[in-house]
Amino acid sequence: MLTFAYEKPESLEQALKLLEGGNNARVMAGGTDLVLKLKHRQLKPGLVVGIGRIKELQYLTEKEGSIYIGAGVKINELLNSSLLKDRAPLLLRAAKEIGSPEIRNMATIGGNICSVKANCGACGLPGCRSMSGGGVGPCKYASHADLIPPLMALDAGLVLVGSQGERNIPLQEFALGDKKINLKAGEILKEIYFKAQDNSGWGYSRLSTAKAMGIAAISVAVTLQKNEDNTCSAISLAIGGSFRKPVKVDRIQQLIENKYINEDIIEKIIHTCIEQLEYTENLYMSVDYRRAMTGVLIKEAIQQALGAQT
């Protein structure tokens, strides 16, 4: 392990002051991703700022029809939330797939979003093949964090805070692609917020290379709104996995608006989605295979949202 300074501030204000001090500082929440990168020397910070004690980042509440989650809330706290069970079941469905019980006890929703990508988990080596050769570059087989697609489908926004104040951005503007995120030096992700689901259909489908605890090579999250006559009024669909960037798919609203979704419409949605995806390398799956499976997973998630599957 590299040598670095380590601080555990008690408040968000203290954390931001520490980040202002330079030293190539890095923020650590649960550490399930950062510690791995430190171990394999992908990151060489002079200072690690542990934010796990900051109570200002640990809350989960509903206000005026929207849900607000502090970035420091752990994954198991999400899974134990009756509020999310009733008002955001799509998010819980994806959260159940994250790692092991030990990982879910440490990992946070903010850390999951800020890591953006993690190793595929398929090679069986500590960390990842591309990280085990003495400081080789980031894993080219990495997949997007599990919570990004469902939060994108929920049209989630983020609150980022720094010494210059707060700024709000949509989640789809946060993940920039190629492991880059829209987080300025000295900023911390403070909050995730989205409108609570209200009698809307939802679906989530994923494909993982590993038999257990594998990060998704492809994941699809969908929400649907219906009219009184059971035609669809709105759709929101997001895709993550081993792509250049996660995608909140556009140009599909006109395909379903005030229509009954049938096989023909689903095929048009699949075609529109695949056009917007940029496939990257994957350790065990070819691009052709993943392209075909993307269509299968989109169809499965939409059918779940329509109530055809559970």
C-alpha cells in the first residue's frame, strides 16, 4: 500500500476545507472501490478524506412528492427502507444486485455513483487483470455502477457541493464517459433526488458474466406511465454496463405516446436504443453477442413494466 495522509472529518465543512489543501486529495466513502484502486496503484493520493462519519450526508426522506437521499447512505440502508420499497422499488431492485452483504454494509449510494465504473469481476483475480500488472491503466472491461441506470430512468438529479457553493445537475450529465465524471476539484456529491414513483410500471433486467456478485455487463432500467385506457403516456429507459457511457435513451417517447405497446413497438424501441450505445471491450462477451442480448434485456424490462412479468 502507498503512503498517504488520512483524515476523517466530522462535518461537510471540514471535509471541504481539507480538499482545498491540495495534496492530490481523494474522497473515500465506504472504500469498496477506492481501496482497490489504491492497492493496485491506480491512484496515488497524498491525502485521503474519509467522509463516513459526516451525518449531513446520511439521510433518506420524502418531501413534496420527491425523494432525497444523502450521498453517505449505505446500500443496505436503502434495502431496509420502507419508503423506497413503496416509492422507488426500481432502485431497490438494482441495489439487491450489488456485491455481497459485506460490500452492501460498507458501500454508499454516493460512492457507487462517483465510481462510475468498476472491474467486471469475471477474471477471478484480486481487483482486475489490467490492475494486477504493477500499475497498469484502468480496466478496459469495466462496467458502469449498478445504481446509475435505475437512477437515470427515474430522472435523478445530483447536488454537488464545493467551496464555491452548490450546483445541481441531472445524473445523465454527471457520467461523461471513459470513466470521467462531472465533479470539479474540491467538490463532494452531497445528495441524490428524484420524483417518487406513483403507480408507475417499472422493470429491471441485467446480464452478468460472473456467477455470483458479478457487475452487470448490460443492465436496463425502465419506468412507464399509463393512461386510464391502459395506453402508455410516458416512458423512461436507461442502459448501463460495458459501454463507453451509460445512456438515458431519447427519441422513444414518440414511439409509445398514447399507444398500446406491442411487439412491433418494442422492436422499434430496441432499434432506437442500440443506435445510441457505444460498446466497449468485454472479457468474455463479443460486441455482437452483447448487442443481441441488449435487445433481449430491453424487451424483458419493458414487459416487466407492463406487468407481463414479475
